[in-house]
Amino acid sequence: MDFGTFEEELAMKSYIVSLLVKQASADGDIAPEETSYLVFASEALGLEKTDIKPIIKTPESYSISPPPDEDKRLTILYYLLFMMRADHTVDSKEEELCYKVGFQMGFRQDMIGDLIGVMKQYMIEKMPPLAMLDKIKPFLN
């Protein structure tokens, strides 16, 4: 996904990884499944291990303005939601971060709650391809 200039793209990708680190460590411990998802997401974003090491050390140092494009904002939220369920548990701190970031991205709290519900429903079993889209459709512009 194109996030703009090289600098904008690197800032966006770094921000996403920083959110994933925050989400993974929200419960006080980064589970092996969360580490695996962090590596997967970083690779999917095109970041090298050398790019993510400083992000892991200081995730609070990364921030962005929400992208104007709704698809890009949803992409950020999706990464966060999937990290939330990576270790097969969802705790209140993880939900809180998801609500906070989702709200910053301009999404309604009830939509975020519906998406968290989907993550909880398909915590262990495979999620049907349209499960999230069915929850988002009523809210899309």
C-alpha cells in the first residue's frame, strides 16, 4: 500500500510497527505468537529487522497524523486488531488501545467494538473472509 513519499511511507510503517509493539506489550508480556505476528507484519510492510529494532526499543517515539484516505486508516486498525488476537487472548488494555487508536483514525466507537467482537469470536478458529467486512460495511463512507 502506498503511503506517500518515501519519508511519509517510512513514518507510516514505523508508526504501525510501534502500535503493534504497544499492543503486544499492553498485557505486560510479549507472547511468542505476538512476536511472530510482529515479524510477519514488518515483513509485509517491507521493513527490515534493522528498521524495527529502534521501534521496539522506543515505540512511544513514533506518531503520525491520521491519513486522509479511509483505506489507509483501516489498514492501521486491521494490523492492530490482528495483533490483539495473535496470542489467543484479548484483555482490557489491548481493547483500550484499539479504541484509542481507532478513534484517532476517525472511526466510531461502535464500529471498533464490532470489530473487536469479531476478533474475540474468531480467537482460535479461522476467520471467514468477509467477517470483518460485514461489520464495517454499515459504517463506511
